Amino acid sequence: MSLDVFNAKANQNKLGNLFLGFFEGLFIDGRVHIKEIEALIKWVEHYPQSVDLPHFETLYNLLLKAIEDPEFLLQKQKEISEIMDKFKCSDYFIKNTCDIQRLHGLIAGIVCDQTLNQDEIFALNQWLKDNDHLEEDPIYTEIYSKLKPVRVNNAVDDKTINLVLSTINRYVNYDNFGIPKLAVSSCVEDQNPDFYHGRFVLDGFTFCLTGASTRNTKAEWKEAIEANNGYFTDSLTKKVNYLVICNKGNPHWAHMSYGRKFEQALKWQKEGERIRILTEDDFVKVLEG
């Protein structure tokens, strides 16, 4: 099988798993609202390739009927679940990857109406407990840790809701129907603890970039790094000092907002390696310094 064919099939499976999780997120509290239906339609517009998914036409017709009556979707939930199950992963992805893609869709479905209620928090906590084989995944780890007060106190307060919302917003666009972000990132106003925001220099250090950028090609980044006496590599090894996550992401990443290099860097950090993860914006500030 050629790489292009593999990538096409892998991307189709990823999209199917994303939509599967999105529906799970919609139904997770047992209610469906008109704003969530609008979000579904926006998702279809945003991902036009979804029309190529198996059984998509049947699903989309159900969506159109649900615009006028959101309760229609709840009545058809079993039928929709059967359709979505057919989207589930094939041999292109191992189970963990499929379920992480589902989780990405799940959190998007939960917040696509720009709200997060207690029932959704309890249900999300239970979903994570039921899928603890994902505990090495960054999305899982970050959200599960924020839900600890729920497990300890069996109650949900506003602080927990806001913390979970803030975490979810790193991966999906909370104010844009929950559509996944192109690349996981961080900023001063909402810092992602996985990223480094401190001072650093290029001279003598090795940099690896992942994802695409609207600023430069990879060759141009390489030239800029080497002009500052740094070292550039395409391969992520333990010799790399900094992994830069480019803003445009990559449609072939295993997940919607990050790929294997990000996962590997986080794993090495937990093992005590000194690799640091940078946003493209922070990297450019130092580069242009």
C-alpha cells in the first residue's frame, strides 16, 4: 500500500472516530439542544470530506430532521449509535489511537453549545474511568486530573467546571462549535503546563519542528536556526533540546491537534529527560529577538 493511500484511509478513520466521539459528547447528559444540532451542521460544513464516510448519508438525513425537533435525535439514538459504530477503527490504527480520537470528539461534543453542566461533568468522569487504558494520553491526563475533586467529593463545583473548560479549550475551539484546533498550543493568558514559556537560546542547542507553519517552510526554519548557531533535525531523538509545535498543525497527525512527536516528548519529560516543548509563537519571539 502506498503512503498516500494509507494516509487517506487513516484520515478517513480518524474523522470517523472524531464524529463518533462527537455524538457521544452530545448524548452524554441525555439531552440534546438546538445549539448542539447547529454545531453538528457546522461540523459537516467544516469537514466536507465527512460525506465520504461509510453510512454518512443516512446519518446526515437524521441530522436534517433533528433541526426542527432536537428530541428526534434522542429517539433515534440507538439507530445513530449503530451507524457510528460502523465508523470505528480498522487495522490502520491501534485501539488506543482510535479511542483518543473519540475522546477528542467527545470533549468537542460536550462543549459545542458553549456550556458545561454537572451531569456532563459526572458523565465525562465516568467515561474516563471506563477508558483508563488512555491514561498516557495528554488530553486524558489533563482532564482526568482536573476531575479529581469530583471523585473525592462526589460533587461538582464552579471551580472544577471552569478548570475543565479551560483544559478542553486548549484542544478544541470552545467558542466555535467545539471544532478541534489545528495544533495544541499555549499562551500567557491560558498556559498549558506541557509547554515551556521561559528564556532560551539557540546557540548550541538542537531543535525539532512538527507540523506546518504559515510563516516559513521547514527549509527556511532550518536556515534560521543554523544562522543562530543552533542545530536542526527532522527526527525526534533524546538529543533534541526543544520540540517546536507549529501553528498550522498537520492533517496526517495521528490526532486532530497533535501527533506522535508531541506524545513522545511528553513521555520523555515524565521519564526525566530535559526536552522542552515550545509554541511556534514563543520560538519566533526568541528567533527574532
